[in-house]
Amino acid sequence: MAEVKFTEEKKLKAAPGFPMAVVSLLVTLAGIPMYVLGATWFGADKPAGGVVLAICIVLGVLLNVGGIIMFCGLKVIHPNEALVLTLFGSYYGTLYNEGFYWINPFCETVGPAAQTIDNEEKQSNAKSGSININLSGGGGKAATKAVSLKTMTLDNKRQKVNDELGNPVEIGTIVIWKVANATKAVLNVEQYAEFLSIQCDAVTRNAARNYPYDNGDCGEKTLRGSCQEIADIMQAELQSKVEEAGLEILDVRITHLAYAPEIAAAMLQRQQAAAIIDARQKIVEGAVGMVEMALNQLSENNVVELDEERKAAMVSNLLVVLCGNKDAQPIVNSGSIY
């Protein structure tokens, strides 16, 4: 397998733009006197007038062209933007500080690759839950040359995956990110926003496959009960995958988590049954404690002496009253239980 070579970043210190703009203007205007001098010398019928005229025209054209070329080296960088520059196909350097600068006019600014999305790709992305970020100025137009360093949000739409137990679930995430290294983002990957979107899909699916949606109170991590822990794991994994693209993952959050519609009703019944069982367990534990307390207080206060059979009947009656779903109907017993 061929080794992948990554470009190391080099920060440029460019010349200030305003003085160089004045110099470029002066050089451009300096060509006008040359034309005037050549025309004057040629019109005066002096010796070698044609040669002097040709020399003056050549010098004037060179000054005009040189001044225009110098104007091409003027660059404006807005806040939270960077320019990645190449010179004749080789990496030249990166400008980060906002301001007005002058650089080598033969340098070319390299920006994110232009990206267009047709209808089929949009439908495919909608089905998979991924989202494509278009960094160009508009659909099908050339991409902007400046690399934005602003904090951005990737809304990874909900997608259907299977959890660790094989249950289909729908999960959606939001990623807060920014470009930390403009050189890596532009030169190491083809389209860093699309690269991030695909890696986010892979990390989301991997997290859903490694953990169950809900596994009761066994203490294991679950998608529903350990959202923060799962999000932190996803953030660390996603950061490791996009490190080569010069991206920094600031935060990952799970925004949507639910069973798939085809099993949602069955899973809801299971959750309801588990809730009922837990509630009954709490009720029984409380009822047993109340019965025990009642028997102890009757015995300590000498209210009544009960043999084992009467205790059993009293316990049965109290448990029926305390654990029943409906209000108890009192029955007065006028006879003996024997």
C-alpha cells in the first residue's frame, strides 16, 4: 500500500498591502511618460527617432504590465478566514491574520473544491441521513478561495441503524466543528465538509451498533440511559478520524433517538410491562414493611394477642388492601374465624 504524504503547514508573513498598492500604481502610471517621451522624440525628426520610439513603447508596456501584475498580489483576508497559497504547483504558505496584504502575484489561492449536488445525490443523502455542506457560493459555481475558520454546525439527520441487540433504531446527531488547520483541510482531503459528513455517519452507526438502546438496570451503557457518555465517545472517535483533515470537533450531541416505527409499538408494550413490574415490586416491598410494623406495634402495645393463624389472616387482609388495584370493600365478620 502506497504511503500517503501529508503537507506540513507554513505560516506566511506577507508585506502590508497599502504601501505596495501605491508602488503598483506608480509603476503602472510610469509607463505614460515613456509613451510621451517616445512620441516627442520621434516627432522632432531627431536621429534614430524610430528606435527611441520603439524602446519607449516597450518600456511603457513593461511598466504597465508589471504594475498590473503587482496589483494581482494584493489580498484581503476577513476575520476568521485563511488563504492557502501555492506557487507553480508547490505549496507556498498560509495566511491567517485578517488584513490587507501583498504577496507574490504569481501565487495561486487554493480553496475548497467546488461541489454540486444533483437530485439523485440529494435523495440518497436524505435516505442515509447524511448532509452535504456546499462551500461554494452557489450551486455549480466556483468555490470561494478563502477557508472559513468560523464555528459551524453539521446536522446529521436521523438514520436507521441496528443497536447491539439487533433492534432497529433511529438516531440523529449534531456536530459542532471548525477548521483548525486550513492547510490540511484544503490539501490533505478533497472536500473536507463532505469528508466530515461521511465520517460522522460512520461514527454514528458504529456507536449504535456497539450499545443497546435500553437494557434495563444491568448497569451497562445504553443509548438511552448514557447519552452523554456515548456522545463523548463519539466525539473522541470522530476527532481521531478527521485529524488528518485539520478539523476540530468541539461537541457532539444526540438529537434524536427512538425505536424504528415497525417495532415501536412492541417495544412500548415491553417498557410498559417492565414499568408495571417495577411499580408492583415497590408496592409489595412497602406493603410488607407496613404489615410488619403493624404486627410489631400491636404486639408491643398489648392491644391484642394473635396466634399464628390470626396473624396469617391479618397479613393476608392487609396485603390485599395495600396491594390491590381497586379500593377494598370492607366486610364485617360477625362470627368467629374458627
